[in-house]
Amino acid sequence: MAGVVAAMVVAHVPTLGRKEITPDFQQTLVQGERVLGEAVRRSLAPDLWVLVSAHWVATFDWLATGQPVHDGVCVADEAPNLIPGIPYKYRGDPEFAQALVEALKSADAPAAVNDSPHYNWDYGTFVPLSHLDPGAEVAVVGLPSVLMADHAECMRAGAAVHATAKRLGRRVAVIASTAFAHALVRGRHNWPAPERMAADKAFIELLERGAIDEAVGGFGDYCRKSVVEMGGRPLATLLGVAQALQADGTTLAGRQYGEYAQSSASGNANVLIADPDTLARVW
């Protein structure tokens, strides 16, 4: 079956990028991503990861990475003491990137291909993929968080990913690399405020129940209450994917991998969304 076969929210906390600096309370995120990635690769055999990162920020355009090979070194520009330079090499999918750009434009979302040979991944792209797919088995197309895009545009972008996957016959797994609550403070041991944790867990429960319409209906209020990372843009793109799957008649449900965990008052969790039969196969 072509199209999006699964969608997921995953954590990208920079301390997950190197095992020697990952605190004990974040090990659940690492283990959750490893189990999730191995299960998706084994059970669903995706052709492509499409990853929307909260740490690749574009002002105006949806920039799909179109390099044939993603071969570079990741430095966390905001925290080079944590990720000072880790090499990576994954296949790209230039055909998908170009087709996605055309679909985005048709959805009234300004877009262009990023085919710069000098481009290096942000840590929001590198960190989760280093655990979801450490052997670089699956090709990757990356997307940024677009500052000029509102939630509605992000949802249209998510739908465009599914439409492009169907048109090209690709089996695509979509990744939203983002925190939930994100009103940061210094000290990675700090939890989000209780009301933000409660809002995060209520939103995650909606994803687990497959209550996508309810999640979309209350999304703006949730983002404001929980101060969701990047204004909720990666999550909104994920919801757009889910809406597109529902429009095709797919019933959805979700499962969390690992526990909800803190990092400097952000809330982080790994949640897979797919149809119930798929979830039953993905362990």
C-alpha cells in the first residue's frame, strides 16, 4: 500500500545525541525511539522517512531536502558543547522532494527544493534518526518549521506529504521531531508546570484514541496553554497527515513508546499513530 503508513511524534532533546551525556531520566526516550524505529522498519518496511524538525527553521518557504545523499556533520548550533560534530550518512529521495514541493505549491504553501551540497542537518533531524534508524536503512526527506505558516497551512502540508506518497507509490513514515510543552527554564531536570504536563498528557491521550478531529478542534488552545514547541507547527503538520489518512477512510489509533520525560521544563514523548491493524503488528 502506497501513502503514509505511519506517523509519529518523537523527542530530539540534544542530550539524547550522545549516550555519555544522556541523564537517567531521559533514557526512556532513547529506548522508546529505538524500539519504535526497529518495529516500524521491520513491520512496515517504509521506503522513506519524511521528518519535520522543530530545529530547522525557515522563514517563508517549505524547503524539502532534495540531496541524493545526506552526508554531513551535525553540530547543535545552540549547544555545540552537547553535539560538537557527529557525522551521518543517509540516502535522500530527490524525486519525492521535487514532487512534494509541487504538491505544497498546489496547496497554497510556498515551497522550494533544498539541494545545497553544503547543507548539514540540524540536531532535530539527526538525533531522532540516530535512534529510529541507526543503520541508515531508510531514505530521508526533511522539512523545516516555517515561521510564516499558520496551523492550517501546516495541516495542508501534512496532507500534501500523503498525497505525494500515494502518487509516487512510496511507503512513507512521517516524523514530527518536536517537544510538547516548551516553556523552557535552565536545568534539564526540571519538569513542565503541572498544568502544562496535564495538557500534554490529555493531547497524547487524544492521539492514542485516534480522536484526530477533537485534537484539531482544540489545537490552538492546547498550543497556547502548553506553550508547544515552535508554536505547534510540526505537530500541526502531523495532524494534517492524520486528517488525510482519515479522509481516505483509515481509522487511527496511537501508542506511546517509553515514558513522558522532562528536559529543562519541556515535555517529551514518542507516540506512533497508525491504523489499529498496523499498531497490532508494530511492537
